[in-house]
Amino acid sequence: MDYYINQKVAFTPDKYFEQQVDAINSLTPQRLAEVAREHLSVDKLTIAVAGDCVNSANARS
């Protein structure tokens, strides 16, 4: 149902989602690493930690 709604509201082509799955499945680890090096900068990354550390298995007493 969501695919149908998306097609009608966002005017996505009929085979859009199938094409996206194919594109994702065709990615190789080497290509992902290449894209990451090209677009991600360690200097600009922000690390966010979420969760309840009190109940975490790694919480310190």
C-alpha cells in the first residue's frame, strides 16, 4: 500500500523501488569504501550515543 501511495503522491516511476533494490544489491564493499572516502570527512563527523547506560551490559558500577 505504501508503494502505491508513494507513486501517486511523489509521482515515482512504476519500477522505482525495484530499481533502487537492484542498485543497492549491485554495490560492492570496494565501491562503498570509495564513496565514503569521497564524501565523509572524519574531521566533520559527530558521534552520538543513545540509550540507557544504567541498564547497559557495559555500564560501570
